[in-house]
Amino acid sequence: MERIQEFTVSKDKNGCFNTIYEALNSAKEVRLQDEKVLIKINILDGFYKERIKVDISNLIIEGSNFKNCIISNNYRALEIMDDGNIRGTFRTATLHLDGDNITLRNLTIENSAGNGKDNGQCVALYSDGDNIKVENCILKANQDTLFTAPLPQADKTGSNKGLGPQAIYPRKHCRQLYKECSIIGNIDFIFGGATALFDNCSIFVIDDNKDRDTKGYIAAPCTTQDLEFGYLFYKCMISGDVDEKSVYLARPWRIGAKAVFIDCNINPYIIKDEVFHDWNKEIAHNTSYFALDSASDVFENRVNWSHVLREAEKKDYINNYFEYFNSAKPKDWIADIENI
């Protein structure tokens, strides 16, 4: 039987620790002594204004109630840091996961910095690892709410300078599950290179800029071209408090981007007729893979370089996706600096 070491965090001193940061420091000490023990951090109701990096594996962080257990901060990309540099997207995360086999449950994780026009990108959850599971959580921000690592290999110039704290480290293909979560944002608010499954999630677009015609791009994957599977939105509810025909389902952050929407309840009122945007990368018409199933209410006027999965194709795609998702070991990363 697997051994479990548990810690409790409480704002009213009913636990071992008053902050999540303190509990994680103790968890690291346990991990140094035992690499195999499963560590569980229980977080009781409260508002935890913290900025946290989790850099150990084989860990569960579980809140008592996702509505009342809130981890929040307000770091923003356009902020000038003490060293005079701009913070940038990937140093804004409220919670940064940097390990494998991590589970989050029953939490609200938010970046409250505000709209992207004034503040730039503001990440709530930076999720970097294989076998990450996020269950029954609220992930809330505006631009760039959820980053599903890995990062791209390089930017358009071949440099990794602007790609954040993990830029100099080797990439790996990551598989991540987001189950029965609410994910809230507007511009590219689910983005990254993981094979990520969104199972029965609520995806909600908020309007933070009345002057912008396009109110949202839900997904901005940067899947590498060698990887067959990127984002799968399965049985999700997609809606928003935005204008008519003002939201794209996805656009390619990198040209190998992959995002598929199957058995989703998509509010057709908010979705633009084209459904998908190419981010002005015509090459992505041949190198990306964006698809809907034929039961969707929004597929008829989609751009002609996207795909529609009929019933048999849908079943095959789901079977193949889950075979890779549940495989013993994901593919090795193949660097592709031309995947811009």
C-alpha cells in the first residue's frame, strides 16, 4: 500500500500551516528523505494571496471547496520588476507546477491583475509536467489564464530569450487532464504545447475590452509538428458574456497547433462564422489540425482548412487520442525551431 504524508493548511490556525508556501517547504523536506512517498497538502477554506511554485513530483494539493478555497495573486506581464526588466508572460503565474504526477482538486486559482490591454498577459496556472490532473477547479484570469507546457523551442528569431523561466531547459511532451473545471478568460486563455484533455469543462469567455471587435480566442496551442495529438475539448460547455460573433475557438500559436472539439455544447451566438483563425500564418493551413465533430452547431461556415469529424472518424480519433494519452511513456521531444 502506498504511503501518504499529509499536511493541512488553514487560515484560522486549525492546520499545521498558515500558508501553502510553508506546507510546500515541509513537503520538500519529506521528499528529500523519501522519493516515493505520496505527499498530500489539504487546504481548508480561505483566501490565500500567494504566488507558489511546486517543484516536486508525486503530489496532491486538494482544497476543501473550490468556491471557498482561493489561491490568488496579481502579477502582470507589463509590470517592471526591481531589476528594471519587464516581467513577461511566464513569470506572472499564481501557481506554477514544475513536476510530474501532480493532482489539483477543489481549488480556485486566479490571477486578478485585470485586462490584457492595460496589464498584458496574466497567468493563473502554469502547468509544466507529465500526468498532471486538475479536477473540479476554477481557473480564472483574462489573457493567458492557463499555460499547458511545454514552451515552444524558440521564438521567431530562433531565440528562447522571451520564453520564461523554463526556456533553457529541455522540452518534453506532457499529458494533462482538466476534468470538470471552469476555465475563464478571453485572449488565448488556454495555450501551450501539451497533449491536454479538457473533459466536461465549462469554458467561459469574458469581455474586458469593449473597443475590441474580437472578444476572445479560446485556445492557442503550440503543438510540435511531430506530435499527433494536442488539445481535445470533450463534452465541454463553451459560452461567454460577449458580443455576437466575437469569439474564435482556436488559433495556432505555432504552426503545428492541434485543437479538436468533440461532443461540445458550443453557444453559436458568440462564435465567429469562420470558427478558427490562422493568426496570419497561411502555412498553418497545412501544418495545423483544427477540427469539430459533425454534430456541432457551428461547423457549417468554418474556414475550409479546418476539419469536420463524421461519426466513424470521431470514434477513431477518440480511441487513438486516449491510447496515446494513457500510454506508459509519451514521445520524446523533437525540437523544431521552424515551428513558428
